[in-house]
Amino acid sequence: MSPPEGPAPEAGNTTVPFVDPIIEDHEHTDLAAHNFSTPTLERLGYAHFGDDGASFTSFGEMDTHGTLAVVAAVLRGDPVRGAAILVDLTDPAAPKRLGYATIDDATHPLDVKFDEEGEFIYVSGANEIRIFDVTNPESPVLAGLSSPVGTACHMSALGVVGGQEYFWCTGDPIGLMAYRVVAEAPGKRTLVPVRYDRPLYQVAPVTDAGTNGVIGAPHDLTFQLDPVDGTPLLIVSNRGYGVRVLDVTNPATPQELGHWTGEGAEFPPLHMHTGMVTMIGGTRYLVVSPEILRDDETPPAIWVLDATDYAKLVLKAEWTAPGNHGSPGFTFTTHQWQVADERLYLGYYHAGVWVLDLPTILNGTYKTDPARPDVLGYYLPNEPSVVEGEMVPNVWDLNLKDGVMYVTDISSGFYVLHYLPDPIGDASLTGFS
């Protein structure tokens, strides 16, 4: 299948018709059918870290700190093991593998996070959380081991509250856990439980949410400081039970400030996945997206809620991609994304990486503009799959740091991308992990 004909959109262009890169009826492993990008996004670098005889695949969650990244992956071999790869980002055009830590699972770690100082990584797998000292990133050293309640820690977050570092963990069916991070000895870290909730909330789920929607455990979370008053927050995506905003000033007694379960949405969520708070035009908004959809025809939406008062969250905009494409399986659904400077940098599975303009989405007039000024650009990874026959692109995670996007594509590796209007090195263009 040939790429769609016509000029690619440019940022701010209101005359050139939008060229839709999402083609539903095609061979997903045909790289020639996905060689799309706009002039506004450039690729700076790429790596699959297959150096010195090591071979990695299933690239997933990632985090960054300083000039380092940590990337969840699978180390191929006998036995197959989960791995956390340490990557040197000093030169974005040439990301370099330094070292890696392994876990016993045969799948990639469910999440990886740096601590506040960048000296330790927290690697979440099934039934355990491993902590590694990475002060020498070429040779990570096991520094602690914890067994979470339940079966897995799907998503984690670290943050400092009142001078104390905390680690939060969510997942099915474990719920939400909070730990105090304790340094009992040099080079060692211990997680001390301070709070556990399962199910997190007993409220009515989204209507017709189905089996996935009524599970009580939360799925994902983001830790951030409130952009208005600095309150430490957890934004918890609690599947069909909605997105919840928690004040964790006291992590042992989190206080819910507000929640939203899809009220007013044309395409209400089955499974809320990612949520973050950001400022747009001087107003505080909560941005939310799904992962699991109601059916193959339902388009994934991005919901923008007025969060001036967390107790009264109000839906102000509901964005879907041009064409309102459905997502058979996980083909074209949204996944991980970050926000900065009123833009949303989106990891979009088989649809690649997109940059969206949030003020334009709030304005709503883009829906009748053939140039689609809400879409500032897109890039579809198109390196060959590390394992023959797997789908590319298949974007899992995206970290925005200092004006540069670091992206994991499940099948093909690690990409470094740049939205051209963003000054490289601008620390304000950094998202939340």
C-alpha cells in the first residue's frame, strides 16, 4: 500500500488539507505503509541497543534523569529475562547503552523509575519491585527488593513530600500502595508500606463499562505538584471507576479532591489510562485519555476538563483524531503522553507519535478546518522490527525532556524525536514521567 498522497500539514498552516496517516485496512508489518511524518517533526537518533552480542525487544516504559534514560525491555536469550537498560543521552543523536539490570520475568518490567537524585532505579515486575544502585550506570547493583501486595505493580511514581521520598504503586488487582523510601545503609534502599487501598473507590463505574471497567483497582498514576499552589498530587486512572485527583500531602491519609467518570463525553471511557494536570491560558485543566475501548469501532478520545475546582470537574473538550478511527485490539488507541507549554506529546501505538495543540482543541473550531491546526505534527517510527513479523510502529512510552522527545517503540527500539519549534535544551519543555 502506498502512503497517502498530498502535502503534509505544517504547524499553523490553515490552507493545506490534513493528510491522515492512520490507515486501518493494511498490512501492519509493511514498513512502506507507515513511512509518514510531517515537516514539523524530525528524528534525531535511534537505537535498539543490540551491542556486544546482547539482543533486546519489547521496549516499554521508560524514565529520564539528567543525561540518563532507563528503558524497560526484554533481553532475548536462554533464559529470556526482563531488563532495565541504562542509556546515555549526552548526545541525543546517538543514544548509547551503558549497562542493564535484569529480573526473572520473561516479559519487560511493568515500569521503571529513577529516584529523585538519579542514583537508583525502581524496576517493577510481577510479584516484586527491584531497586538498583545506578551510580555506575554501566554496572547496576541490586540495592533492595520488595514484594507488593497482590500480583503486580503496573505503574509506579516517586516523589518528595515534606522532605521525605515516597514510592507509589498501582495495578490490577493490587490497588494503590504508598511506601516510604528508607536508606538503611549506603547503596541500599528499603520500601516501608504506609498505606494500602483495594479497592481504591466504591463508586458506580461508567455505564456499560464491562468487566474491565468494574475492576476496583487503579491502573495508572502520575505524581506531580499542583501548578497553582504546589500541593503534591496523585492523578490516579482507576479504570471504569474514573480518574481521581488525590492530595497526598500526607501519603498515609490521601484525600480525594475530585473525580470524573465520563460525564458529558460522546465517547465515554471504558478504561481510563493516563491523566495529568496542566495550565492552559491561565486556567488549570485535567487532561485524560483511555487505553482499552468499548469496541473496535470506538475512537480513542482525549478529554480536557476544567479543573479550577477539583470537586467540580467539567468536560470542556473531547478530541479525536481526524477520521474518528476505531482501534481493533490495541492498534490505534492512545497510550502514554506528556504535556508542556500547552501542547500534548502523544504516544499513539500504531499511529506513532503526535504533537497536539491544547488551546486549539479547547477552541473547537479545528473540527471544520481541513488543515486540522490541532495536529501540530506526527512521526511514525519505521525501523524494522527486532523480531521478524511484529507490528511497527507500536509506540508504548514517550518522555519529553528539555525540548526533546524520547520514545519507545515496542517492536523496533528507542527513538529520539524533536518538534522543530521547541528549543532543544529548554528545561521548561519537560513533562511528567
